[in-house]
Amino acid sequence: MSMPKKQFALRLDPKLYTALEKWAIDEFRSVNAHIEFLLRESVRKAGRLNKDKETVTPDEGGDG
């Protein structure tokens, strides 16, 4: 069973949003899905993602 996704407001520079929007279109994703993909890849590369469960490891702290 998966947990519901956390919702929060994200303020971006309009030029950054435009770049992300174009990139998302190129990848056949919504902007939201593409931002989540990019963040997940970054967290995975930093070694802070539990590879088995695709979640942040408990010992990394955070708000959630």
C-alpha cells in the first residue's frame, strides 16, 4: 500500500518554470511529475533514497 503524496506550494522563478515545462513536454511528463522525477534522481544519486522501497531513509531526518 502506498502512502498518499505530500502536497505543498512551490514558488519558482518564471524562467526556471518555463525551462522545466519545456523539458517535461520533451519527456512526455507533466511539470509536476518531471519535478518529482528530477528530485528523486537527485536524492538517489546522493545516496539518500532507500533503493528497495524508493523512500528516504529514516536516519536522514526531515519533516516527515
